[in-house]
Amino acid sequence: MQPEKPFWNPYLAGVALGLVLLTSFLVMGFGLGASGTANRLGVGTAHLVAPEATERNLYFAQYVGPGKKVLDDWLVFEVLGVFLGGLIGAYSGRRMKLGVTSGPRPLPAWARLFLAFFGGGLMGFAARLARGCTSGQALTGGALLSVGSWVFMMALFAGGYLVAPLVRRQWR
């Protein structure tokens, strides 16, 4: 088996991400984001289970109902492209392998997966409350010089620095 390829230079990756964001603005007229896709997939799933209830709900009705298609949004295809790009990148970098990664003080795989899904669900819920995910807030809002997005990012970094000492012992 061949060894893993090194990661991209972070400055080169940042420039590439900036060019993708610029291309998104020029081609689609919108920036990048991901939480809208998760929201649409959740609403679509709820509609499959209880179509009448979702069509009567004012929030869900903006996505489902007569003449509306829940997947009819460019963000769905953006996230699909990100997923496929990640697969291609992992494969071409010889980093594609199955497994559950843990720190030096490993948790059982089931606990790690539970915490990952719980944390992801919590982040998704918070993204809907904030009307956007971190990528939408930081990349798109930051590029548009939105004050709210800049305040959000500064708060995110401050929170990360404040919480890091509390969880750092898990990674020693």
C-alpha cells in the first residue's frame, strides 16, 4: 500500500476556497452554505412520513406542497458536490479508509458515533435558529462584510479559545 499524500498547503487551500466562493457568487448569485440542504432533507423526510401535517404547517409549507419540490434548490447540489469532492480528495490522497477515529484516550466506537451524531444534530438545530451555518456566516457573510457575520466569527473563536482548556486533556 502506498503512503498517504501530504495535506494541501493551508494558504493554497484558502485561496482555492476563496476562488470557489467568488465563482459561486458570479455563477449562482449566492455564496456558500450547507444548513439549508439539511433543512430541506429533514422537511422532505417529514413530508414522506406525514404529508398532510407538513403541508398545513406554515414553516414546512414553504418547502412542500402542490407544485413545490423539496430538492429544487441549488444548495442541495452544492452539498452533494462537496460530498463527492471529499470522496475524490480522500481517494486521491490515499486517505480513504473505514474506521472510527478517537484520541489518545479512546472512547468505544458506539459512544464516539453517538456523540458525533448528537453534536451534529445540535449544530444543525442551532444553524436553523441562527438562520445559517458556520460556512454561510463566516464565508459568505464575511465576504460581504456583514457586521453580524464578523461578530459571529469573533464570538466563535473566543468561545473556542475559552473551551479549549476544558477539553484539551482528552487529547493529551
